[in-house]
Amino acid sequence: MDFGTQITALLAAVAVAGGGLAGATSGDSSGSASGTALVIDAAAARDGRDLVDPRLRDTGAEVRLPRTAEEARSSVRHLAELGKRVVVAGPQATAAAESAGVAAVEARGLTGALAAAAR
């Protein structure tokens, strides 16, 4: 594969994963994490070569995987305005919550975020 094809495949995979994660919570409000949103730095949400750790799909939480500090700030603010319990993991997501004045639960990495979503 050439570089352009790899980038196209990467963007398509991110779009599909993001859509699947967002849609996973739309119809089910019975889970303990239904009012929870995870904002995890994109790099921390990977699982080896997979762009998104498959465990994120099973949380029942709304998931955002920002790639930049601006995306993290936007996600944290939006989810807080929706009344979600926001869990942040990674330096960009954590800094975004602090700068936005959002009282987010700070988790240590992906594993910590998954544990916080289950509470």
C-alpha cells in the first residue's frame, strides 16, 4: 500500500469506529454508564494495531477519541453541557477538562477510564 492509500484507510477506519461507538449507546439507557462519557486521547485508546480498543464498545458510555487539544476541549465542553458524567484519560483530555472548568473524573489511561465508566 502506498502512503495515500494508508491515510485513506486510516481515516475510513476512524470514521467507522467513531460512528459505531457513538451509535452503541443511542438506544440503550439501562446500563450504568448511560450517563457517562469517555474522552480519551486517541493515542491512548489504541490496542496494538487496532485504532480503537474493542473494550470501548462494551462500556455503554458515549466515547470521544480526540486527536488534538482543540478536539478534546470541544468534546469535554459538549458532553458536560449534555449533563454527562465526563471521564477523561490522557494529557490532552485532562488538560481540556481543567481549562474548560469541567469537573471530570480523571482516569489513568484506557484501563482506568474503562474502570471509571463501569462505576
